[in-house]
Amino acid sequence: MAVRHFLTLNDLSPEELDQLMQRAIELKALHKARQPEPQFPNYVLGMVFEKASTRTRISFEAGMAHFGGHAMFLSPRDTQLGRGEPVEDSARVISSMCDIVMIRTFEHSIIERFAANSSVPVINALTDDFHPCQLLADIQTFIEHRGSIKGKQVAWIGDGNNMCQSYINAACQFDFTLKIACPEGHEPRADLLEQAGDRVEVLRDPAAAAKGSDLLVTDVWASMGQEDEKAERRRALAGYQINRALLDCANPDALYMHCLPAKRGEEISADLMDDPKSVIWDEAENRLHAQKALIEFLLTH
Ligand code: CP
Ligand code: NVA
């Protein structure tokens, strides 16, 4: 049987993704009630982090502990990956000793090369192009608060980055409409927009994107690896903040999400972090539950 990977949301079918969301909600309930959880004793998750992380590391590590397994943090600073050992060689070795691997890295092609040489499932824990694990948590959060996201309208406000590009995949896989408001030069990849067709539209005006939307989402203007572009990005994206006025353009029961970490006063006004319409803290916690469902799925398929 071919090994299943999770490099983008497209690696699971829409039906599998729907089931995964239901399972995430079930696992969350089990965990909260301190009921017995699925066990994968002695299973080892290798965690390769080439970029910083709070939520991703903690959620994967805690999830493996709940499953009775183990998670191993591997940083390029103290593995041979950082000294130039080829990705292909590393994949063969790491996957010969771990049961599942997650990777946070730069170019998306790195994780594709790793997966092509891995004998165990590989999970994308963020690349420059995609952040599919975050989308699992976001969709779970929407379902918990508002029910199915099918047929709804989502507005992405800001940079056309890895999160935005995973939202494009999500629009296709979970069947919703996506309005992206971004300035010229900060659009998501043209091939992704083309694949998505009419369900995804790029606009320049944030208010036009927010109008009729059931969910507003944003992310930092300078992602990890773009630290040198901060000033230019601050100028280009200045009109793309989610604030009270923009939230008022959306549907009355619209929710607001941000994958975090957030830069208050830039992509989000400080007052919105704890607004009743903000579900960002549930969204962060759901990284744990959604990824537990994902690990269980990959270890059993
Ligand atoms: N949202 C997210 O991936 O957070 P971390 O960078 O803290 O893992
Ligand atoms: N777009 C951000 C997401 C962080 C979770 C980044 O890549 O840095």
C-alpha cells in the first residue's frame, strides 16, 4: 500500500477531510472529558523544524503524548540537515527510525523531496507555499461555531501567502467561496487561482471582500523568511487591516480568525484580539485536536 502524506489539503479527498473534521471534534470531546483516547504506544513522530514555532511544536508534541507515543524535536542547528546532508538521504534515515514525520521548512519542494524518499507518512507543518495543518484547525473551528462551511463565503484580507494559498485549496476541498483582498504584487500563485476557478476571486478593496462574508481571515504581512521585507510590506499592505470597520462590512454573524502569531496594529487592530467575534484562541487550541485526527488517519491508512 502506498504511503499517504499530507503535504497539501489536496492529499485527502473532500470526503476524507469531512470525516477528519468530525473525528477532530470527537477526539477533542474525549480529551476534554479525560476519556481513554486512541493509543499508538511507542510510535515516534520526528519533528523537523527549520523555522520557529510555538503552536505547531506544542500541538504535535502534546498530541503524541496523548496517544502514548513520543515526539522528537529535530532542529537543523544540531542535526546534519543543517550541515547540508541531502534531504533525500535524511528522509531515508529518519523514516527508517520514525513512524511518522512532520516538517516545517522553506521551499515547498524540500518537503516534496523528503516525502518522495520517506517510507512513512510526512506532514507539512508549514512551507513557504502552504500551511495545511492550520487549515484543519480553522475549518474545525468554523464548524464548531457555525456548522458546515460548505457554501459559505470567506474573505482573506492581506498578503497572498502560505495561509492564503492553503485557503484557496480549502475553498475547493471544503466547497466554499473565497474573496481575497490583497494589494498588487502580493497575490497568491496564479496557477492556484486558475485551478480554483470561479470560487476564488482576487479583489483590491478589503470592504468588497468582506461584504457578504461569513468568516474574515488574515495573517502577518511579513512571514518567516521575509524579515528583510518588513518595511516595504508595511507600506504595501497598510490598507489591509482587519478592524471593527471592516468586520462591520461582513455578515452580522461573521467570525474572525488569525493563525497567530499576530502583529497587533498591523494586520489586525489590537481591540479585535478579544472581540466576541474572534475565535482565534479556539483556532489555536484546535491545532491539537485536528492534528491528532490527522496523525490517527495517516497511521491507520
Ligand atoms: N500558527 C502557527 O503555525 O503557529 P506557530 O508558528 O507558533 O507554530
Ligand atoms: N504566514 C506565516 C504563518 C505563521 C504561522 C509565516 O509563514 O510565517
